[in-house]
Amino acid sequence: MDYTNLRRQIISMKKSLFDQGYLDEQFNQLEELQDDSSPNFVDEVVALFFKDSSRLLTNIEQALEKYPQDFYRLDSLVYQFKGSGSSIGALRMKNECSMFKAHCNDRNLEGYRTLDDSSSIPASHSLLEQLHLIPWLTQMPPVTPEDEEGACHSEAEAGDIFSCKHKHQIKGPVST
Amino acid sequence: MTVEEVKLQAAKANGGHGAKDQFPIGMRVLAVDDDPTCLKLLEKLLQHCQYHVTTTGQAATALKLLREKKDQFDLVISDVHMPDMDGFKLLELVGLEMDLPVIMLSANGETQTVMKGITHGACDYLLKPVRIEQLRTIWQHVVRRRSCDARNNGNDNDDSSKKLQVASAEGDNGGGNRNKRTSRRVRDDNGDDGDDSDENSNENGDSSTQKKPRVVWSVELHRKFVASVNQLGIDKAVPKKILDLMNVENITRENVASHLQKYRLYLKRLSVDASRQANLTAAFGGRNPAYVNMGLDAFRQYNAYGRYRPVPTTNHSQPNNLLARMNSPAFGMHGLLPSQPLQIGHTQNNLSTSLGNVGGVNNGNLIRGAHMPLQDTSKCFPTGPSGNSFANISNSTQLVTTNNLPLQSLEPSNQHLGWLHSSAGPFNSFVGESPQFPDLGRCNTTWSTAVSSSNVQELGQKDRIVNGPKLEPLSSFTEASSQIPLLGNEMQSQVASLASNGLPMPFTQEAVPFAYGSSTNSREMLNNNLALSNSGINSSLPNLHIDGSVFERNIDGSVVTRQTLDGSNSGGGGVPPLQDGRIDHQAVNSHLNYNNELMGTSRLQRGLSGGLDDIVVDMFKLDHADNGVPFIDGDWELV
């Protein structure tokens, strides 16, 4: 059973997320809220976040295409994004959103790569999908059918789990 | 969570109402946020604080829940940015209809947005991401509101103390929204004899922890009071001595003190009005020539100052006809005024804004501000007649007609406009009917312009009429409506200065020719209005030294500062209050200069003040729960 490795990997992934500033202490709060009455709390929240955020991202992309100059609309969408992200502790995403809003206020998106592939908001959002792994830290059962899954993923990159066919509780959307 | 689930949870939560001993454990919170992530997080956090949580992602659902069972929730937390309804709008509605404490939640922490939340009545404003520590203390808002309400319900006592509490409770809000709601409730409690206090009692029945029986100033009681005052001498009458002289049980010094305040205001109004009436000899004739003038003036005042100022000046001629028939309404307004001079907007911002608005610079804002009073009025006067009278006023007078007002363009105004138009009573019906009067006074005067002018007059500052009226009525109305931005310190200072300049008016018995509040409704309204204004006065003026010492009140900002005016802070170059809170009269004058161009402001002011006297009389009378007997007649004794 290799879940110790998996656990270790997840822990280090989480740490790196924090170190790189993708997550902040708000995420710790989320974790603290998880208890016996809601054992999957973190997972549920993260799942909700991704579900909602993918919708938001789509809206933003559409807005950029259809109404490229409608800064008010963009600002409003990004504001929602920011709110969501900050609630789960997605620090970097929140900052990116703030910058985006600032640019909107300046009516100037030229110098800011917003939602193209290399831009920051979707990028930071994608990375956050790793968050789905974190609940596993608490959910790793001592003995399990995960043995098989653990073996499956022990050397896997975090992102690969998403493509794994094993039934995980990962509910995030496919990265945009 | 579906609505059904929400309801179930709420029902369970309601069952936990009996656990109020364990408060704040089990406090019932309604959380509204369109963002499911935040909502879920909020729910969890609140559950961790051991509150009963109900969540919904839609403001409309939230309102529905709240309306279905008003006492099902203790507190509402709402996001600002929601797709189906603006958070501020929800905030207003909850405050108006349910009078629950509302906490705003937003990722946007800009000062302006926070200010907007506060002025719309939010108890608190939290930033996302919300931390659990912040949520652990939100129960304080519920307690604060309960204790304020309990105190308001129970006592006909120092409004100032209540206001102080309200103010302190809402200190962080800049004295805005919470003040508005609470002070509105305070006013209701103070003003009404039985009905409102009963309502409030019912509302607070379950949650109040303190209640004292209301003191009803019956005719007998008031006669004793007046006799005592006269015996002591109006200048020397202090509550303690009055109390001793009256030798009545079950009233406290505080009861006497507040009644004395009202009485003094009434006296002032009478004396100023008397002098003003002497000046008003001409004009309309009609039943009550003097009063006609006053009514006319008052009406013009309204025109001049704004709330229902006709769009361009097309209606200037029209009001004249209407004004001629405004006797009673004018009086109603007048009645409202007396207590108002002291109801000065407690915030400087409001003051400057209101000044600017009064000056008609921001007509739209004024309208909006005026708009709010309507809300209050509707809330306070759910009765048909009240509404009718108000509607009558608005319908009958082009000035007041909503059609002419940009109100309609205002989102919140739409609701009220409907209310305004609800009754189709002819304007003529106002003539000789005081009932409608209060409405007019109440609603229209929220603009305070009329009031302030009348107040100014009363203070005997003719040269300052222009200045005065603006400030006072606005403040007073703000008080009444709890939604009108108060002029705040500026008005207060001005009123104060005016007051100090004014001499204590000799008490002159004034026959009140116009039928006063023949209907209980009108009396109620008057009472309410007066109560409101009184309460506002009591609490709103820390810096005022009226008559040198009569009304030392603490400006606790309890005056409703619901800023219905966007950008009120920057309102049309409102006169910034001076450091010590006294307004710069010159600046105010400049603001008010436009008034001179408009209708006879001064006359209006005078008219208004006269009306206020009537209102005051009525106010006192109303407490007696008599029917149809004008209180003034023979009840007042001259000192």
C-alpha cells in the first residue's frame, strides 16, 4: 500500500501551493471547519468553487469576445471570481483578479494579458485544481480499495489524477 | 438547498427560539449570497458559531422567507453583489419591513461601498473572505437592537438616552442605517399612544428583555403637567420639580423630562407662529387666512426646497391654487415642524448633502431622499387613511406629484410611488382636514426644507429663515422617515445658532382654528410624526443649545442617516459644517439663495412654523387619546 507516498506527495503539493502564494490561510480555515459532522467539507467547497468558477471563466471569455470594451461587465464578472477565490483562500487568483479589475478601471486591457492561454487568471485557476487532492489527506482510509488507486497514482502527477478513471471524489471541471 | 429544505431548517431554527437563554447559541441567521462557494463557507462558519443557519442564493427567496414569518430570524447576512437584486436594496427592504439587523458581506471593501452599506442601514459590513472570528460576534447586533427596542417600547423617556444607545450601537456605522431603523422605531414608540407601541411590543415581545409600561399623557396628566409648569414658571420648570408638583404615580422623571421637551418645543412654535401670523395678513383669505398663508408658504417651501419640486418651474403657478387649499395640510406640516428643529441630521455628510439638495442642486437626490421618508411613512402608517392622505397630498399638488418627480427614476422610489398614488383622494379633501396634514407634513417635510424654514422662523430669526428652514425640516424629516439624509451637524449647528439667538417664546395661547386631526388617523400620524421628530430632536443635537439650555441633546447620530442620496457626501456643494459643528451661515445662505427665487420661502417658513404649532398641540393632544377635540382649546394655560 503506497498511500503514504501519495499522502506525502499531496502534502508537498499543498505546501508548494502555499509557498507559491496560490493559497493562503483562508484555506486553513476551510480545513479547520471540516469535522465529523461534515467530513467532506473541504472537498465540497472546492468542488463548488470549481463548478462555479468554470462558469464564471466561460462568462469572462465570452464577455471578452463579444464586448471587449465593456469594462463594467468584465469588472463585475471578475469581481465575482475574486469573491469566490478569496473565500476558499485562492490568494493568487484573488490577486490576479484585483489586478484585472484595476486594469478594467483604467479602461486598459492592452498591457494585460487577461484570458488568453498564458494569462494569469485561468492559469492560477487551473493550478488550483490541485486542491482537489488535498481532502485526500484526511480521507485516506487505513485500508482500502484505494490501495489499488494509490498504486495507480503513486507516481502520478497531481494533474493526472483528473484523468484517472478510478472513481475519485474529484468533481472539478475539466480545466478550461 | 431548496426552498423546502431551507424552510425546514428555518422551522427547526424557529423551534430553537426557546433557546434564547443560551443566546447567542441558536441565533437564527439567514444567509444570502449568490456565490455558492461563499454561501457554503458562510453556512459552515455560522454553524461552527452554533447559530441556526438558513441559506439561500437568491434575494427574492430570502425576502419571501422573511416575509412569511417575520420572527423566524434574528439576523440577516447578505452579499452586496447579487444578480437578481442589489444587496443594498435587499438591505433596505429588510430594514423597512422586518426591521431585522442586516450585515453586508462583500469582497469589495472600498470606503464608498462600505459607506453606502451603512447609510442604507446595514448593521455591519464584513469583507470576504469572512473569518470565523468576525462571525462569532455578530450576535451583538441582535442584542443591541433588542435592547434598544425594548427600551423604546417601554419608556416614554429620554429619547436622548435611547438615541445614545442607538448611536453607540451603531457608532461604527457612522450613525446611518441602524440609526435609521432604530430611530424610526424609537419615533414610532415615542409618538404613538397605543398602536405603534403595541406593534413594537409585539415585535419585540419575544425577544425583549426589558419593558416598561408606556406612559400615556392623558388630558388629565397633561393638565397637571401644565399646571405644574406654570406654577414653577416656564423657565424654572425642571422635571424633578414638575414631577413633585404633579404628584402622580407611575411616571418617572424621565417621562416628565421628555414631555417637557415636547412642550417647550410646542411653546416655541406657538410664539414664533404668533409673530409670524401677525406678519401674514394678506394673501389668500379663505377660511383661515393666516393659516392659509402658512399653508401656502409651507407648500411653496416644499417647492422651493425640493422634495417635490416641480421639474423646471412649470408648476409654480399651480401650487398657488393648491396652496390656497393647503390650510390644514400646511398645518399638518407645521405641526410636524416643532420638534424638528432639533432633529438635525447627525452626520456632517448628510448635512452638507442635504443642504446641497435642499438648494435644489441635486433635485434627483432630494427626490430620492424624500423618497425614503415615504417608505417610512408607509411603514409607519399602514392605515388606509394615512396612505390616502399622503397620496392625496401628492396627487393633488403637482409639486408633490410623483409624476413630476424624478423619483420614479429612482429604483427605491418605485415602491413608494405606488404607495403615493395609492389613494385617489382629491387634494381638496385636505382642506380643513388635518388628517392628511400629517402625511403631507411627514412625507414632504422629510425634505426638511419646509421644516427648517419654519424652525428658523420660530427661532425668530427672520433673516435666517432661508437658512433655517432648510436645515431643520430636513433633519426632522430625516428623523421621521429615518431615511432622509439628515442635514447633520450643519443643520444642527444652524438650528443651534438660531435657537440660541431665539428667545424663549412667551407662551401664547393660540386658538387653532383649523380642525385638527378630526380623524384618529391623522392624529396618529401627527403623533407619529411629532414623535418621530421629537425623538429625533432629542437625540440628534449634541451641539445645539437651544434657548440656551433647554435642549441639550447629544448628537448620537441616531438620527436616521440612511443616505438615500447617492453621493450625498458630495451633494451639490453642501455647506461643510464648521469644526465645531456650527454651520457657516454664509455658506448656508448661499445655498439657500435659490429659495428666494422660488416661492415665498419666508412665508412658507412662517406658515410651516404655524403648522408645527398645531402639530405640537396635536401631538400633545393625541397622547390623550381623545377624539376630535382639539387639544389646544382651553387646555393650555398661559403662563
